[in-house]
Amino acid sequence: MNMPLRKSDPQVAKIIKNEEIRQQETINLIASENIAGDSVLEAAGSLLTNKYAEGYPSVRYYGGCEYIDKIEELAISRAKRLFKADYVNVQPHSGTQANMAIYFAVLSPGDRILGMDLAHGGHLTHGATINFSGTLYRSSYYGVEKETGLINFADLEKLAKRIRPKLIICGASSYPRKIDFLEFRRIADSIGAYLLADIAHIAGLIVAGLHPTPVGIAQFVTTTTHKTLRGPRGGIIIAEKNFGKFIDKMVFPGIQGGPLMHIIAAKAVAFGEALKPEFKRYQSQIIKNSKKLSEELKKRDFRPVTGGTDNHLILIDLTNKNISGSRAEKILEKVGIVVNKNLIPFDQKDPTTTSGIRLGTPTVTSRGMKEAEMAQIAAWIEEAINNRRNKKIILKIRKEIKKFCYEFPIYKKR
């Protein structure tokens, strides 16, 4: 029972070790990923995983929750301080379940919702037909202008007044510009709709004061905790206090059973880290790196959608490079640069092929990389894409990147 994993289950241990090596030896530009710190990992791997704790602090359906209550109360209080919020639920297992809880709390099946088109930067849970949100509810979509790649609020308002949704969802997974939450709330109020702000990607920037906050503007705010917040994989809900009791019931027993107390402990750790001054410096560097990477790629005739970025991510239109997003993803992975294929607005290709790739800087910034490294990464991306059929050059770049990556260790030696 107390044997190290490498002895008790060497097969699993080897796979985990190989993944650790992969992460160390590659440049991760997945915009939705990050590196959880040692303290977050320690909490997530703690014996709190042993404990069932259905219910909420002081109102549990199991005994033995004295210290479990303290952990959840600490996570809630830290999240309230971090987001300047009156109500927080830290139990959602994911951002998807956080969104589901809000839908179930204020909507009935068949109600109309208005979210951002998946191809224009939205998320599956914002009404995509292949997701529960597009199955249970009547979904309509707003998008961006073809010329600018930006949200046109005049068009959005006309659409909202025509279809009159009960809920408007704002927030995105591949929109590289700041989001005007006040304008979204104005439009929602004009038709008597609720507003949900899904800030999963930009939560870290928001708590650092580097992006406008929807807290105090939208009735409901959801986020994951593992992207720019650099915590464990999970979600939280922030809302106006008067909705709190109903949301609590929708999370448990509505859509979840026992909360993952080891993950809630890790969330508390991450919130504590985010309350420190160095977290703001880290978020500031994320944006500096993102802007620099975008500028350097633009110099090399890559086309950032909207012409650049205000946040942690860059969406690149590869049409002029005569390569699909899926092909570019594979080529870059061969040299040790990990990105994801991504639809661009008005994409002519299907979601499994795409005309674009999405890049993000949270992980490389966590490793200590700065603007000079972004210029080098852009040069490698250009060299790999331009020489994608030259195996010798691809191998050369891979060797350079592998050596480079060891200058920026993910974790200290364990």
C-alpha cells in the first residue's frame, strides 16, 4: 500500500515519467494549459481524496468533515477576495459543469440562449449543437466582423432584440481581444435577459487587473482554475448573492455528488498564490510575451486574426501559408512546439482540418521565458512551416528546441 508508484505499478509510473519528459522537452503553446506549482500538486495528491463530503460546510451528508469544511471555507474566502465577489461556489468539477449549473438554475429546456459562435471563438458549452447546451436549449449565435475579427455590438444588439434569448453568454476560447462586459450587460438588460460571463481563459488576467472584470456586471461568472489561474483542473461559479442558494442546489445535488476535496484544497492553494504581488507580474509577462510572439510572427508573414492580441492567446490564419491548421499542428509537434489547430472566423475548412492554429503564452511564461525567447520561438515556427518537407531541417530544429527547453525546467529535480 505504501510502495512508491514506480514499484507498485511500474507501467503507469513509466507512462507518467514519459509525459513529464515530453512536457520538459517541448515548448507548450496550448493557450488553455499551464503548469501547476509544486504546492498545488501536493494538495491535489493529498489524502483529502479519501473523503466523501456531499453537501456544503456545516451541512454535510457524511460525518468526519471538520477539516474538510475548513478547506472549503478557505477556498471560498480566498476566491471571494481574489475576484472581489460576494458569492462563490468552488465545487464544480470543471468549467463545463459550472456553466451547466447556471443553465439549470435559470433556464428551462427549450429556452433560447445566445452565445458566441464556436467558429468565431466561442466554446462548446455556449450553445454548440453537439453539446448539452445546444441540445437542451434553443441556441442562436453571434460572431465577429469579417473585416476586423471583432465583435460588432450594434449587430449583436439587433440579433438579441430579434430573438430575445433568456440568457446571453459572453467570453471566449479563441478571441484575442478585450471583452466589453458592460456593453454585454446593457444589451442583456435591454431585453430582460440574464448575462453569463465565462472567463475560463482570462481569469488570471482579470484578477491581476489586466483585463476588465465582469464581476459586479454579469449576474453569473464562471471560470476554470487551471488555465491562466495556474491551479488544478476544475471550475468555480461567481454570482450575485441572491442567486447563491439556488446555484448551490444545482451544483449539489443537482448535477454533482461528492465534491473533489483534494482538488478544492488545490484550488485554495492556487487562489492564495494568485493573491500575491508576484502573480500580477507573472500575468503582465504573459501579455508581454503574447504581444511579442504575435509581432514576431507578423513580421514573418503570419496573419494574426484581429491583427494582434490583448491577452494570452494568438489566433493565426494560415491561409496565405498554404497549409491547414491540422497539418501545421503536426509539423510543429515534430519539432517540439505544441499548438492546437483552430477554426478561424468564416473558416472554409471543417473543424478537424481548420485554417488556423491557436497559440498561448501561459505555460512558457511559467517556465521563465520572456520576449527574447518569443522571438526565437517565432523563428522556429517560421523555419518549421517553410521547411516542412525537409526532414533534415525538421530534425535540426527538434534538437535545438530540446536543448533550449532544458534551460527552462518545468520543475526542480524531485
